[in-house]
Amino acid sequence: MSVLIVAEHRRGKVRPITLEMVSAAKELGDETAVAVIAKDPAAIADQVDVEGVNEILYVKVDAEGFENDVYREALEQVISDRSPHVVLVGFSIDSMGFAPALAAKLGLGFASDVFALRRDGDDLVAERSFYGSKVNAELDFPNTERVLLMIRPTAWPPAEGDGAAVSAEVDVTISASRARHVDFQEVAASEDVDITGADFLLSVGRGVGEKENVGQFEELADKMGATLSVSRPLVDQGWMPSSRQVGQSGKTVKPKVYLALGISGAVQHLAGMKTSGTIIAINTDPEAAIFNVAHYGAVADLFEVAEELEKLY
Amino acid sequence: MKVLVAVKQVAILGDEVEFTEDDRDVDPDYLDYALNEWDSYATEEALRLVEAAGSGEVVVISVGDEDAEDSMRRCLAMGADRGIRVESVRTLDPIQVARALAEVVRSESPDLVFAGVQSSDSVQAATGGALAGLLDMPLVAVVTKIELGDGKATVNRELEGGLVDVVEVDTPAVITIQTGINEPRYATLRAIKQAEDKEIDVRQPGDLGPQAQRVRRMFVPPKGEGAEMLDGGAAEVAQRIKELVEEKMA
């Protein structure tokens, strides 16, 4: 199967998902090409020339940074030029802007958040979760000749080793971009703590229930010598600043100990903490996805455990 | 000012699970249903824009069976004006859902189309994007702020790691809405009652095209190494946590 990977890059740097997709492609591929869609593809190309990449496609466009329409139109032409069996993009914010649109327009097979791949004879089999990550499913794509898959970040290790890819240019014509990049803004500057530097994080999630309950966990974290971090719902509710948020849209953390209280473990949260040294999770739901990445777990009420912890510190 | 909001009634799986006989889906007896969390934010955002414009309407659109109207009624109770449901009794992939919705959007000529970034049950994050692709409309995905201008909007696209991309998008456009963009209002009891009388137009789907994905087999993920479970009551669990923290921090 020939595989086309769309390199993801931001501000001149290739994002880790790109090299992870090279590893993913090894499960399928005889031929792997990486398309670099950029104003100056050569500046990016070196970063993706790793073992496993056969060809790097230089796709030159005018846009400085990522723009939905530019990627969608460029990729449509690259696919038509190269006819890959499988197109891989990251399951990332950028890709959400063009990949489903392209799959729908071209009638491609499609799945997102894919974390395992294999070949079964001539069939491609992809694995992803359903029902809030509580069940997994094997998918195939019998009704389409070409498949576009969005790959879960951190599901594969990044490919390493010097590559010996040949390069080729693919000329594309781009019409006017209807959603234009204006500016980047950094949010959640360091007015608060830097949770990425903490050795011990006590992290709370939706299980705290109400804003009034957050304070007691802040105090508990203090007593235990931990830094308090939170999952997304607490930031969405405005209960805690986004500088405290662990996960894909927040911070990626790797403390020695990550103590998760009342966090069910959405995929986006797990992506931000699953490489922590030791993960201890407390949740009332024995099927909570957090237990799949935790080293230690207990099915218990977080308030009862917190009360007992307070007595010990 | 007319805003269409694509909403989904999502399935919630409890502690126990059984699969259908062909192992391709979860037995519906084990599922509860609710309005997708992202879609309540999308509905709220649409209501605010129409209220700020002074006139217009918010139309909730969905693909599903009659039960899915429960979630649509939630949006109507929040203040949406009417609903359109495309009849579907089977599980569709996100691209097929988008094909069903695209026909509705074409018939309504809205100024904006909103969808939640993703659904909490399937997390494909694809329906809104696919819809834009089928309609050849401008798209911005994962938006946390919208400012309307003349024939365009300035929006914040939430990137990974706390970075925001400010984007200027031509309208009409499809925008997928991220949680936290606003604080969705609660419906009053009176509004919930009034929503019962609001119109939900039921339409039959046209050609939904080929399946973009087929489930071969669904299963409970193997626990793998998984977590070592700590037994006992809260006091014992707390004691073990203290020991573990001391050991691992040393």
C-alpha cells in the first residue's frame, strides 16, 4: 500500500505527530511519501527525512502559515497526482480544518483518532474507540478505494534515524483562501504557576462537581507538597485559569507523580499526561478510561479519599 | 441573521456493556442518551449572535430517529426557534451525517452554520468539516471566540498547548464550536414547556453515498498491564497513596 503523510508544521518546526505518522505508516507501507505544504518546503523537508520515508514532496504555496483552504486544495491536487492508497494526517486542530472536508468532497474512506493500524490481506484495518473511549472497534473501508485517516498523537513513537528520501516537487494551483491567518496569540502566560515544571501534580476533574469544592483540593495539594492542575471542564466553567489545564489544548506534563482525582480520562486529557512517571487515579466509575493509563487506581469517591488524605498530612 | 446549528443526541455507555449479536455495535439496551456537550455551546453562541443582531433565527438541525428530538427540544428550550430532523434509524458515519445535513443547509441558505467540534461518544471531530467540504463553504474548526463583521468574521481558533490562531473568515461559513466559548444558559421550566410546541420539520434523507467506514468488530479494550487497583476503604486507599507518593518522589 502506498502511503501519503501530510507533514504538520507550525512556525517553521515540524510537529511531533509528523514523525509518529512515519512510524504508523510502517505498519502498512511499501512506499511512504511525506508532503510538505509550505511557503518554503525546503526549510521543513530536512526535519522529515527520517528512516522509513521514501519520498518527500515539496508543495510550494504562498500562505505563510497553515490555512484550511490552502491545505485542502493543495492536498486534493497532490492526491490526484500521486494516487496513494492511504493518506495520513494528524488528529490535530489544523487537520480538523481540512481533512474531513477533503474526505467528504472526494468520497474517501475516513476515520479519525486512529491508534492502531494493520493490513489484513488487501484490506486496511484501523482501530479507534467509540462510546467515550469505553469500547474499541476495528474498522475497514470496503466501499472506497482510497482512505484518509487522522492519527492519534502519541499513539506511535516518532520515527528516527537518518533517511535517504528522494525529493520531488508537486505544482499546485491555489484559489483565494477564504479563512485567512491574521495573528497568533499566546494565552495563559505565566501569571500563574507553571505546571509543566512540577514534580508532583494533584489533578482534579469534573468529579469535583462545583466551583466551591475546588478550594479544598487547592489546600490539599498544598499540604501534600503538590501543585494543583485540572482537566478541561474546570477551565471551561471558569473555575480555574487555563494555565492549570492538562491536556491537548492545555499543557503537556510529565511529573514524577500524577494524582488524578475525579478525572475520567478523555483522550485529549490522556495525551497531556500519560507519560508521567507514576499515575494514580481515583474515580467512582470502574470503567473510566483513566485507569487504562494509570499505574495505580482505586474505585472510590474523591471527597472521601481527600478527607482521609488530609488527616495524613 | 440566520444561524443553523447541527446537533447530535449522543449515546452514553454506563459501567456494563453487551454487544449486538454481530459484535458490530453496543446493544442499545446499555445506552443512555443526551445532548452532545459541545452542541449546547454551539446553540448558545448562535442565540447570542442572533440576539446581538436584533433579528433573525436559530434553527437546530439533526440526523437521527424520533428519540433524537429530545436533544433538539433542549436546544429549542434554550431559545432556538425551530428544528429540522433528517430521519435516520441506523448508525451513520460522520460523512454520511454531513451528506444528510448538507441538503438541509442548502434549503435554508443560512448566514452561519455551527457544529460542535466533536461528539462525546464517537469523537470523530468530522461532521462540521465534512459539511463544509460538501457545500464548498469556508470553514474554521475549533473556535473559541467569534466577532461578526460585514461579510466576514474574525474568530479565534484554539490550537494545541494554549496557542490561539486569529483567523478572518468569509461568511457564510461553517464554524465548529469548542467548549468554554460561552456559558450555555439553562432553560427555565416555562421555556421547556414552550419548546414542546415549537416546530420540528421531519425530512427523509436523500442519497447518503458510500459508507466511509465500516465497523468489523467492537470489543472491550484489553486491560493490558492496566492499573494495579488499590483495595479497601477510603482510609486504606489514602494511606497507600501517601506511601506511593513518598516512594516515587524519593
